[in-house]
Amino acid sequence: MARIMVIGGGIAAFAAALRGASEGFAVTVLAPARRQWPEFPETLNAAGFRTLLRLGLTRGELVRNFPEVRERISRWGDSPVQIESRIPGLQGPVVLGKAALTSILRMAALERGSEIVEVEGLTVARETSSGLHFSFSRDSTAHEMECGFAIDASGRPGLLARKLGVRRITLDHLVSFWIRGPARPELACSMATMSIADGWVFWISDVEGVASMALFTAGRKLDTQVNAAYILSCAPAEILQMMTSHEMWTQSKVESFNASSSVLEQAGGSFWLACGDALQTFDPLASKGVAIALEQANGAALAITAALGGNRSMIAGYRKEARVSFSRYVAERNAYYGHPCE
């Protein structure tokens, strides 16, 4: 049986592995040796929730782990504050912990028969006449493996695409700076997004009343050290009023992340496809990065399993849809900001 290799250790990687294994194929995930990354909550929209159900996760499991957003608060420019409350009976966005979702998908992929190999690094990846050849290091020892098709779900680094010489195009220099602290108890599972002079501030509280706040701005415009006090000085009064214990917020550690929009020059090759952040990254204001990563992981795995069954048309369709959808996103982004991506 032809083997599918998945490169990556996050949400998209294990979603792709889960779909591939569910279709009856042998799947091996080359996942980076586990690391502890800072965990900040974000949201998953209703479309992403539905994709998780299509992947075989149960509604009960998702509801237990990811509570619905109770209230969404926003303000842009000089417009008044807008408040949207949860509509009973209608699936809305949920408060998502990426580490928790990654763990759930990893376990589901293992239960369906996927093999997970933790590696220290991918050293070689090259296309052959019948698939791909990989060299990687594990336990300080070199290993080799071949597969019929591969999926690059390695996040922004795009490890497989990079080894195969595919260039990433970055459209802007957006960065985010995160801090956390206590929130007013009545605002648990609430989120707020408000614009400021040089970007916007995002705020979200989990079910236990611990909130995270992020400053999104153009990195090259910063001319000051970004610490918790600076981030708090940028926050609108409405968000500051959602917090308790200002002192704990000022003492918070700052975590910074690349938040730029970017895309690979091509979504795949003869024997591989990219998905999720490895393929394209979106402006966080779009609030759809995780949902699209899940949909692409599912789609890439289905296209590859179809190709292994003799139907390669879905490979071409996947690559075309990725190109068209990102072009649509860029047009919408330019229209929103009033200028092209730079």
C-alpha cells in the first residue's frame, strides 16, 4: 500500500493524518520533537467546527473542550461599540485552545492507525519518479523513508516546500504581542476587537476568567520596546475596564508572533500538497485561519487518497482552489484596508 507522509505536528498535520487514515491508507506523520509553545486562546468559527465533525470528532467532545463565545464586542475607528451576544440554538464561534485541539486530533489520528514519528529535523526531501524520498534525524541518528504522496502541514516554516525549493511570498509585516491576566468573572468566554491608531487590540477571556490581550501592528513601524506597560497603554478604555488586577497585567510576560499574510508560490507538486499555515497565512482580523487550515487538511488528504486510487483530478482542483481563494482574500483585504498589501 502506498504511504502518505505528513510533515508537521499541529492542527493541520493531525487533521490531514486523521482523514488519510480514515480513508484506509497508511499514514506516517513526521512531527517535530515535542516543544512547549506559549498557549493563547483564539476563536474557531462555525465552519471550522463543522469540519471537525466531518473529520469524525463528536459534538459532545468539542462542546466539553471548547465553550462557545458568549459575547463579541467590537469598535472600528469612530464608530460606536457593537455588541453581539450568542444566539441560542445556533452554532457560533468557540473559544479555542490550540494545544487542546492538537492533542484531540493527534489521539484521533493514532486511533485510526496513523504512525507518528517525532523527529529532530528534516534534512532532505526530494521528488522521485514515483513519490518522495525523505531523510531526517531522530535520536541523533539519520533515517530515510519514501512515500507515494506527502502533505506539508509544518506551519509557517513550510519545511517540505522549502526543501523542494518553493518560495514563500510575504505580503506585509504584521506582528502580534500578547500578554495575559485576570478578567472580570462575568466576561468569561467573551472577546473584543478594537482598532487603534497603528493597528488593533484583540482581547479574549476563557471559561476560567483568565484573559489574553494582543496588540497587532506593523513590526517595522515600531520604534519602542514592547513591554506589558506599552501594550496596556495602547488598549482602549473599554478593554481596560474588562480587566481586574492591573498590577498582574503589567507584570505579564510578553510573547511575540509573526502575524503576516503570506502564501507559497505553488500549493504543491506532482507528489505533494501543502495546507494550513504551510500553504498560506491570513490577517488575524479575518478570523478564519484555523478553520481554513482544517478544511485544507481535509481537502488535501482527500485529493491525495483519490490520486492514490488513480484519480488525480482532485490534486489539480485543490491547487486551483487554493490559488483562487487566496487571491479572493487578498482582494477583500485590500478593499478593507483601502490599499494593496505591501
